[in-house]
Amino acid sequence: MSKISAAITAVGAYVPEYILTNQMLEEMVDTNDEWITSRTGIKERRILRDVGKGTSYLAIKAAQDLINKKGINPETIELVIVATATPDMKAASTAAFTASEIGAVNAFSFDMDAACSSFLYGMSVAASYIESGRYKNVLLIGADKMSSIINYKDRATCIIFGDGAGAVLFEPNEEGLGLKDEYLRSDGTGREFLQATYGGSSFPITEEAMANGGQYAFQEGRTVFKNAVSSMADAAVKILERNNLTKDNVAWLAAHQANKRIIDATAQRIELDESKVMVNIHKYGNTTSATLPLLLNDYESQLKKGDNIIFAAFGGGFNWGSIYLKWAYNSINE
Ligand code: UT7
């Protein structure tokens, strides 16, 4: 019997309608379109403004998009993982609510947080459940409402982040398609450079913390940038080398959309032509756990069965890595 691998067999996505442009940010903080565009590649990002709607709203919409496109019965889904750094609430899983709302009534579910690497790590977890033979339908959703932890008076963070969600379905495959290899790492000494500090057990929310903006994300951009460039590229190089992949047989790079310059640096290290690099940062900014599935959704019609895709991500923690996946289907839109 051939080995079971875990293939992505469907994709869905959702971004809120409201668009926050660079020009609008110029009115809010001391910044300008030229700086944001040249330093990050971002032109606009989507924001979920409706009061009372959280990350689950985005996750549910992305999952429903996948379910409708693929035409699956949600009752056949056995596991729902919501990769997110911004769950609806501290306790009571966002994934459980999402699963119930989409009608995945036979599934168990949990949230996973590895900051901007949540979806990448989630791919590893989802694939492991499939490869073990224990489950046959695993829905992995990457969703973040970053606007809920952003201070729109802090130009170091508010220009970068946006809200969105993407979903993928993992199913068993016996043709050798799907997740082939992974290189995942973390280094906790990096946590001081990128964090949303308050609200966790070490730093409960206090009136004083709130008054000082403790509820918001903070980053020392330059340090994060340097680490992201070297770590993401190193991880991608390792994955290429140990799988005998070169710029010629890699079809796509799907890299976390944090900064266009980081994406370009990673592509250059593996000598990949620009035409093979998935990019949508200009439209959505950094949506944290949603960047990779949003890329898959935007590029789905161009992906071919057998395409070698290199995923790479880097995020707070620090957490980073690279995954090699063979795409499993041709788009029905062809
Ligand atoms: O997804 C999780 C991981 N996150 C990341 O990977 C983010 C990594 N970091 C970055 O993308 C970049 O570091 C930023 C986009 C956050 C910042 O870009 P940078 O090129 O590293 O800028 P910088 O912080 O070194 O600042 C350069 C200059 C400074 O001015 P001086 O000191 O040279 O006069 C800043 O004060 O740019 C200034 N600056 C701004 N100017 C206009 C910083 N932010 C802004 C701004 N608009 N929004």
C-alpha cells in the first residue's frame, strides 16, 4: 500500500469590504503613501469594522466560501483548526464556535497560535492527522482581526496590519501529492521585539496598562525585519537543498506577507524568478495567520497539479519555518 500524504484539496477566503488606504492613514498618523509603499509594498488593507464581530466572523466566512466552492457537506469535516493570534476571546475556543456555525457538527476543533507562523505550523499539524490515517477531512483556517490589537496612533504598526481569513481542506492522497517536507523552528529570546503584551497571564489587563496602550501590539520593526529576512530565507534554502529542488523545478513561493522587501529577499536567496512569487501584500497588508491561505486563494486558478510550492513564514515568538508541498489539483476555472 502506498504511503498516505496530506493534500490540500480546496481553498476559500474572505476579506472585509472596508478598505483602509495609505492616503487615509496619512490623515491618522505622521506617514505618507510613498514611505509605506517603498518600505513595505502595502497600498491598502481590509478592516472588519462591525462592532461585536471578531475573528470567528472572518473564519466562518472563509470556511463557507470553501464549502460552497468544493460542494462538501460540512458534516463530513472531522477536525477544524483555527490558526489565529487574535481569538474572539481569552477562553472559549474560536474554532469551536466556527465549527458549529458552519455546520461541522461531527468535528472536534481547537485554536492554534504561533503568531504570524500560525498557519504554517497549522499545515504541519493538519497534515500529521491525515498522514497518521486517523482523520480524512481536516479544515485548517487562518484568520486574524489584527485591527482589534492595533493602535491607530502608532505608525510603526498601523500601516502594516489588516484583517482577513483563508481556509484549506486537507485530505489523504496516495499519488505522492501534498505536504512533502517541513523545517519549523522557534526562538523565544525574540519575544521582546514583537508582542501584544497585556491580556495574557503574565500581564493581566489593568487600568494603568490600558491607559498606556498595553492592549495593543508592539514591534521593534528593524530587529524583526532582520531576523525575518535571514530566518525565512535560511529555512527555504534548507527545504530546497534536502529535497533536491532548484529554481527550475520550484513553481511557486508562498511567503508570509509581512513586508515586500522580506518576500523579495527570500525569493532572491532561492534565486526564484519574480513571476513565481505569490504576492498580495499590496491589497491586504499583513493579515498574520491569513496571509498564506489568502495567497493560495488569489493564485488558485494558476496552480497546476504537481506544482512544487515552497511556503515560508516568520513571526512573533520568534516562530518561523518553511514547508514544501506538491499541489494536488487543477483549478476548475480553467
Ligand atoms: O509578520 C510578523 C513579522 N513582522 C515583520 O516581519 C515586520 C518587519 N519589519 C518591517 O517590516 C519594517 O521594519 C517596518 C516596515 C516596520 C519599518 O521599516 P524600516 O525600514 O525597518 O523602518 P525603520 O523602523 O528603520 O525606520 C526608518 C525611518 C525612521 O526615521 P529616521 O530615524 O531614519 O529619521 C522612522 O522614524 O522611517 C521612519 N518611520 C516612518 N516614516 C513614515 C517609521 N515608520 C514610519 C512610517 N511612516 N509609518
